[in-house]
Amino acid sequence: MRKVMIFADPGVDDSFAIMYALLHPEIEVVGIVTEYGNVSQKIALRNTAYLLQLANREDIPIIQGAEKPLTGTKPEFFYDIHGPHGLGPFIPSVHIPKKIFPFKKIYELIHTYKKQLTIINLSRLTSLALTYIQSEGNIHKAGDIYVMGGAFFVPGNLTPVAEANIFGDPQAAKIVASNGNHITFVPLNISNHAIILLDTMKQVAKQNNTPFSQIIYPIMNYYSQKYKSILPGVEGAPLHDVTLFSYLSQPEKYTVVKGQVQITTESNSKGLTYADFRPVPKYIKNYPMHQIIVDFDREAFTRDFVKVMTGE
Ligand code: BDR
Ligand code: CA
């Protein structure tokens, strides 16, 4: 069983990633850090609580993550795409658990599981950067770190050059990229193509015996309608955050290259990510190497998603 701590901002695609992780027979979720991004931190927390209650997994600690970028600037939220409450048409009726864990729970989980703990970041990188800054080096005791974020020489989704998780707090992303070691970045290069069609989701919802059977189709339908302005003519939408989990589940279906991930914080190209992919790269001394996923087998992604989400 792979033990994972997830940093998330649910949001529709984060919600699918959380559902996927909860349903996957080889993944054990040991904590969810709720962070601003698609929605406010408060709403991310409430939506996480809702998903865990549906799954009857209220034993999983919910951790209070960052509410705004490191610079203290006011974050922009994306209710227009994810729905007024971040879960498509739903207004989740949920009781917020009495015990919400403070930030230091992150360090406790690292301390408890050490190299057994996989860290998954599906949101802005603020809380993860704070973990690097405040954990006094203990973050290096954790296992592998995966980040959904970046756009390497392909268009961004929030600006022409920047992907949303990086753009939302480029200073934080820079701290993570320059202090982390062997982080795996799952960028828009592939996640933009991780499109689940509405017809496929209809089938997933129909043959569904999981605790999520009632919400799967309505939230995807809502998200896909919103995506029509981004992907005209497509009856479906990309599930960016699920791609990362799908990679963990079937790495052989993904193409990974090594690179030194650089992040721009200057205003006119804020959030740009790049790495030296020249045939003979010029590596920067004393700067960490990371993995960047640049290609994948889209059919295999869909097959795996359907299998896990139907609880087969
Ligand atoms: C990423 O940004 C968020 O909007 C999504 O949930 C995903 O994590 C895609 O750019
Ligand atoms: Ca996300």
C-alpha cells in the first residue's frame, strides 16, 4: 500500500483525484491538506470533509493549509469553472468535523511514515513551500514528492505562459523547485490531454457501486459545460489532478525526462516553467534535478480511470 498525503484545492478535478485515491486498492490516504486555489481554503476544507463523509472515511485527518500566497496577495478563485461551491451544481450539506488538524500535523505525518510517505501536491504550492521552510529539513525525510503543475514549452492555462498551480504562487513554486530533490512534475503537457468524455463518465456513473455514484456525473457535466469555452466542440474536460495518480498507478504508460525546473516570478512572465531540454543540456551547478512528465498513453489513462472509479 502506498501511503499518500495530498495537498488539494477541491474543485472538480481535485475531487475526482481524491475519489480516485480513496477508491484505489493500492493507495492509502493518510492526510489531506486543504489549500486555496480553485476555491478558498474554507471551501476546499468543506468539500474535502464532504467527500470523506460520503466515503465514510472521516478517520482521515483534514489539515488546515494556506489561505493565500506567500506574498500575502489576495488569491483569485475559479468558481466560474468549478461551480459556486467548487463541486459543480452541488451545495454540499456537511458537518465540518470538530477536529481539523493544524499545520504541524504535516510534520507529524512525515515523522511517522518517513520514506514510506508519498507527498502529492494538487494545488498552489504555498503549503508545500511552507513545509520546506518550516520543517527544519524534515521534509527531506519524506518519500517521493509529486506536483501537478507547470507547462513546459506549451501554452499555459491561466496566462499564455503559466499553469494555474504555479501562477497562483510562483514564489512558493520556486522554493519547492529549488529546494526539493527529484520531484516529479506532472504538467499541462499531458494533463491537458487527460480528457474524460462525458459519455465515458455517464458509463462510469451507471455501473457505479461506490459511495460517490450520485455526484460523479453531475459534477463532471457541470465542469464540461464550463470547459466548452476553453475546448470548443469537446464533450468532456481534462482531469488534470487525476493524471498524477494515474501515473503512480501505471508509470510505464508515461514518458519522463530529467530536468532542472526553473520558475519565473517576474511580472510579465510570472509562473513560467522551463527546463533545459536541448540535446546537450547545460546543467546548473548545485541545482536539483527533477522529473518532468512529457507524454502519456491517453487510452491507458482512460481505462485506468474507469476501472478505479467504477470500483471494479
Ligand atoms: C491545476 O490548477 C487547478 O485549477 C486544477 O485543479 C489543477 O490542479 C490545473 O492547472
Ligand atoms: Ca487542483
